[in-house]
Amino acid sequence: MIHDRNHLLTLEDKVLAPYAVKSKDSRGRDYEEIEDVMRTPFQKDRDRIIHCRSFRRLKMKNWPMIWGTPPLDTRGRMPWMRF
């Protein structure tokens, strides 16, 4: 179901905790932007972060491991750690 921006702003008031920061209470932008009909300012910020090049480069960069066991696949991510 597609919602417009006004519906999302009222939904924020109903769903979010009273101490949560809501889009309508933001201080605004440093640079003027055209307001989106479908997305709130916070949604636009989230989309900018997720779809930016540097964030996409972090994909698959996590290296979870259990200490004391040799890594299964290092692929040179942390060459200074040898077991």
C-alpha cells in the first residue's frame, strides 16, 4: 500500500515513542530542497546513506570469527592477524 507523506507523518506520531525524534520536528536543511511527495526527510536521508557508494563498499566487509579457531576464509582482509 502506497502512502503519501502526510500519512507517514501522522503515522510517526501514533507509532513512535514520545521521546523519539520525528520528521516534522527536525531543524530543516542547510540547503533548500524540493519536498518529496512520498517520503519524509528522514527517509530521504536514510536512502542517501544506504545507496551511497561508500556504504555499498562496506558490503561483505564484516569479518565475524570465533577467537581460538583458524579463519575459514581470510581473503586478505586482515593480513596482520595470523593464526
